[in-house]
Amino acid sequence: MQAIISSERKDYGLELYWKERGVQKGDFYSYSELIDMQINVLDLLDHPNVYRIDGKKRKVLPSPKGCCQFA
């Protein structure tokens, strides 16, 4: 899982960005996908660094409480 470094609002969801092996990657997640994962979309938009992502499994999770960065 990688730390999300930024998020960008789109018409039907959010574009999420993270770094994987030093390369910035991004992918679009619809609002319904994020809600199905029980993700607070507005919080993810305002505070992307407290969430992590597994781009291969298309899974977004909140970071452990009090932790904002991952190696």
C-alpha cells in the first residue's frame, strides 16, 4: 500500500495520485466506488495524505490513526 500524495476532483469522482518506486502514478475512482469502500470522499479530497492505496487491487483505505506517511 502506498500513501496518497494528492487528490483532484473530477465530475464523477476523484483522480488519486501516489508514488510507487519513485514514479508518480494516478488513477480515477468514481464516487460510488469510494463510497462502497466506506471512504469519506470530502475528507479524502481535503486530506489525501491520511489515506493509502493499493493501485493493483483498486483499494483505498484510511491510514492507521495518527499516521500520515508510509515508506
